[in-house]
Amino acid sequence: MKKRIKELSKKDFEKILFLMSNSGHCIWDEEKVKKERNILKEYILETFRNERVFGYFYNKQLIGCGGIYFDKKNNIADIRHIFVYEGFQRKGKGREMVEFLEKTAKKEGIEDIRLNVFMGNDAINFYNKLGYSKYAYIMRKKLK
């Protein structure tokens, strides 16, 4: 069987941009992607400077991606940027991606892993089923 998850590089920027804007629950909707393309491009490129990014492929098409940041000093990893193309959601692809990232962290000697999810996001139940639990709050204040 051909490897379905593989590491991505900066050259995959266009594929990642398309995936982000077609995952259905991304803060970067199609209009915002058009307006702020350069900001999003820099955001994605910054991701590659600080973490490893993996893509999930189906019939040679990128249908999902996820990033992971390793803080080896504190022996913890952060899962970031899990996106699955809308037509492939709820079919086990996201679970497979998260489990792959967890195995990658274990190979790096990491013993603790975390991720951030916004309140109200349907993904909260998904992550709970995978054994993740709430342990912190992120607070914000709108400045006038």
C-alpha cells in the first residue's frame, strides 16, 4: 500500500491554501483568502519554519493536513492546523492524521501532546473521543 501521509514542504503552499479554504470550518473563508492572500502565504510559510507539516493524500490528491511543533526542552508537542477537505470529513481521515502526529511525537521522545480548539467548534467532541481533555482556558479582551 502506498504511503497516504507524508511530510509536506513550502512548495506545497498552493495545495495547502486550497485545502484550508475548502475544509468547511476554517477561519480563512474563500473571500478572506482572496483579500489577504499574502498574509495567509506568510502564515503558512512561518508554519514551515517552526514545525513539521504532513499531508494526507487520497488518489494523489491532498485531502488533509496537520502540523506539529516540538518543544523538546519541555518535552511537549503541539498539534496544529488539522484540516480535512469537506468531502472527506467524518470518514476517519482526521483520526488517522491525529494518530499519525501522535506517533511522530512519540518517535521524537515526546511524552505529552496538546492542541487548541475554539469554543463551539464541532472538533471538540472529535478530540474528546481521541482522549484529549480540557486543561486550560485562553482569555481575550477586545480593545477599543
